[in-house]
Amino acid sequence: MRYRTIGDGRTSFDVSTLCLGTMWMGTRTDEATSFAILDRFVEAGGTFLDTANNYNAWGLGHGHDSEDVIGRWLASRSIRDRVRIATKLGAAKKDPALPLSTSEPTNYQGLAADIIARESRESLRHLGVDHLDVLYGHVDDRDTPLAETVGAFGELQDAGLVGITGISNVAVWRVVEAREEAIRQGIAPYGLVQQQYSFIHPAPKPGRMNFVTPELLDYAAASGVDGRPPLAVTAYSPLHQGSLARPDKPLWGGVDHPTTHARIRLLHEVARDVGATPNQVALAWLLGGEVPVIPVVGASSVAQLDEILGAAELDLDASVRERLDAEPMERLAAA
Ligand SMILES: NC(=O)c1ccc[n+]([C@@H]2O[C@H](COP(=O)([O-])OP(=O)(O)OC[C@H]3O[C@@H](n4cnc5c(N)ncnc54)[C@H](OP(=O)(O)O)[C@@H]3O)[C@@H](O)[C@H]2O)c1
């Protein structure tokens, strides 16, 4: 396993470069399997865990299921100090009687100060911990003034309840404004942005703000120097939920277009040539990019995790990266 430092200019700590996503733990993935996956991750040197206060309230659970599993696992293993826990708030159900949806109307709680104060403490309680290493806003909230959201995160940091803050599913300009607002208020700015990202890309669509863009990577690359506080990018669904390697998995989320099919073929060719699996190459591509990204990757079995762990130290040499990054339209034309 490899490690990198994340921070916000005031607080910093090391995390494993692979972050384990726990979204299905306690619902689709039963507790015994979840514990086995968590044990294996830590045994392999993994230290970074990702959860949220709404996993998974859109179908099978009440919302805190994954936090509860992690809480029981931490208590039974007594290893709180060996892991860094990131959770998220703002996208749990505002009205518990209504369904949660990712499209309008979403029924999200949002990022008002009272929600942040209350829900962060709820996450502490469910996880059974006295501080959250990372707390993200799960979705942007344009109806609440940024000054209020940022101020509420700052209060949690002042109280020692939260280390680094971050934001997810957000436009780049909103990240910039929030970080500038934090600095104006004398608060540590967001140090992490979590967006969807994998080796395949969705077709552009107005309003699609939840994907890692070249602009976000450029902004992250320019952070941490010249007085700009650091900013790291974490990528959710880095295996596109299995569809990079498995024909049984749908190409959801606007990615089912010819470029994607060409890139998936290329991924498989490269994997054969380097003696790795397509999933491993896809993760190594994220980890070793010009702007390294932390994959937040899920596994529903220890066997899946073992394959994922094989990516942690897989280095793609420059010629392989060049091949992977070749203009997909040129490849399509040549096919
Ligand atoms: N910020 C956000 O809004 C947001 C949104 C979504 C997710 N997340 C975070 O990101 C994490 C990962 O996201 P994700 O689960 O959507 O995507 P993912 O990591 O791309 O996909 C995980 C799924 O891929 C399949 N898989 C994993 N390893 C495999 C292997 N070795 N061989 C074959 N299939 C394999 C499994 O599907 P099966 O279980 O079907 O076998 C697994 O559940 C979540 O746990 C969560 O922490 C954040």
C-alpha cells in the first residue's frame, strides 16, 4: 500500500492512496462480509474509509447503515487510531416520509448550519467515534449562503470534532468560492473534493456538475503552492460500479457512447499487455495521473477487494499512459 498526505493548510495527515468505499455495507453487503472486507483492507495497509449518513436510504436501508457497520467493526477491533474516516452529510432525507432521489425533487437536507451541526453529531454517534477525520458536504446546496455552510464546518473544526472538510457533487467555481469564503472567515478551507470519475467519461450534459473535469484537476494541481491551501481530489465509482470489466454491468450515467466502448477495449488490451486486470489498470491510471486522484472504491467480497488491492502498487510507465490517454476519436477512426 502507498500513502499520501491530505490537508487544508492547517490540518494534515496521511491516508492510503486507495480509499475503501463502504456504501453497501449493512444493506447489500451483510455484516460478516463487510467486517471481512474491512479487516482485509486494514491488513493490506489500507487506512482511508469512506461512508455517508445516507447509505443507503434510497432503497434498502435507513441511511446510517454503513456508518453503523463501521462503528461496530471499530468497536470490535479497537483500531480507531489506525484508520481515517470520511463521512458526508447534506444528502440524507429531509422528509423521512418521502423517497430520496438523485434527480429533482431530491428531498436532500442540504447544508444549512443547523443541519451540519446536528447531522455531524449524529454521524459521530453512529460511528461511535469522538471525531471525524474528514467531513464532506455530500451535495452542493445553492439555497444556503456559502458563508453559512463554511462557517458551520469551521465551528466543527474549532470544537475538535472534524479534521479536514470537503465537498462532493459540486461545480468547480463553487469550490473556489467556498475556499475563498473560508479564508475570509479565518476558517480552514475545503481540502478535498469528491466527484465521480473513472477511465470512461459521460457525454457532456448541461447541469452535470458531479464529474471530475480537467478544470478541477488543474485547480487541484495549482493548490498547495504560492499561498494556495492544498486540495486533493477523491473519485467515487472509479470502476464505474464494475462495468469497466463486466459485461453484465450497465454503462449507466450517460457513458454509453462509442468513445466509452473504444476506451474499454483499450483498457482490456493494455491490461493483457501489462499482465494486470482491467480494474487494476483503471485504478492505477487514476492513482498515477499527472494530478493523482484517490479512488474511493467499493468491493462486495474479499476476492473483489484482493483484485483492487493489486492496483495499489501498479505503476503504468509513460508509454502505457500515453497509449491509454491517446485521443479516443483517433482510435475510433483507426478501428
Ligand atoms: N460522493 C458521492 O456522491 C458518492 C456516490 C457514490 C459512491 N460514493 C462512494 O464511492 C464508493 C464506491 O462507489 P461505487 O460502489 O459506486 O463504485 P465502484 O467502486 O466503481 O464499484 C464498486 C462495485 O464494483 C464491483 N466490483 C468491485 N471490485 C470488483 C472486482 N474486483 N471484480 C468485479 N467487480 C468488482 C462490485 O459490484 P457488485 O457489488 O455488483 O459485484 C462493487 O460493488 C462508495 O462505496 C461510496 O463510498 C460516493
